[in-house]
Amino acid sequence: TWFCDPQSPWQKGTVENTNGRARKWLSRDIDPLSISEQDLKEICDRLNTTPRKCLGYKTPAEVFRQKLLAQVRSGG
């Protein structure tokens, strides 16, 4: 996620942390239109496969997969 929900200031830390992580590979002087789809996919893969303390040291991909499977199993 890149934007906080309205009236949800507690989300700002996570957003700023994610932006900081992305800056490792995307400096401020890079033209966003010059980045290839492959490069963007690699950056997303890195972000989604890095364990996070706020997720109990699981990766965002693991948490997403668990929540998706739980939703599918519950039928809804």
C-alpha cells in the first residue's frame, strides 16, 4: 500500500517504511516512466518477500496468501 486510509493515522508509519524500502532501488531522481515492467516486478518481489517485524517476521506475501486462503475456505 502507498496511501493511508482516511482518518487512519496509525497506517502512516507502515506507508513511510515501505516507501523507504522502495527508495533502496528507486532513487528520487529516476524518471518513473523509465523503469521497465521487469524492474518493477523485481522490486515488488523484493518488498513482498522481506520478513517484517509488524507481521510477526512473516513476509507480506505469506500473510497475503494466508488471508486469501482463509477467505476462500470460508466461502466468501
